[in-house]
Amino acid sequence: MTIETTWVRVFLSTPKRMLATGAGLFLLVLAAPIALVIVGLWLVGLLLCLVGVACVAALVVGMLPGHRR
């Protein structure tokens, strides 16, 4: 079992965890960066967005069928 599949299991195993994961990723990718750009901290917003996209990518890789290291 890889770390990605473990994360998918931990973060998406129940409906409440799935909702919390989705809400957290929404905040990381969209809401917080937009708010930070409005405030004038565009670099921090960009970095936060990149972290969120990396988290989404890790979850997607973990959900791919047949993914082994």
C-alpha cells in the first residue's frame, strides 16, 4: 500500500470525512487565494493555491486503479 492510497482511505472513508476534505480543498484552491489576492498578498495566495492543487493531485493519484510503487 502506498502513501497515496493510505491518504485516500483516511480522507475519503466516510461521508463526513469526504465533505471535510472537499471543503478544505475548496478553501485551499479557491476561497483563500482569492481573499488573499484581494487583500494584496498575491504571492501567498498563489503558494496556497499550489499547495491545494498538489493535495488534489495526490488524492487523484491515490484513487487511480492499479497504482503501485
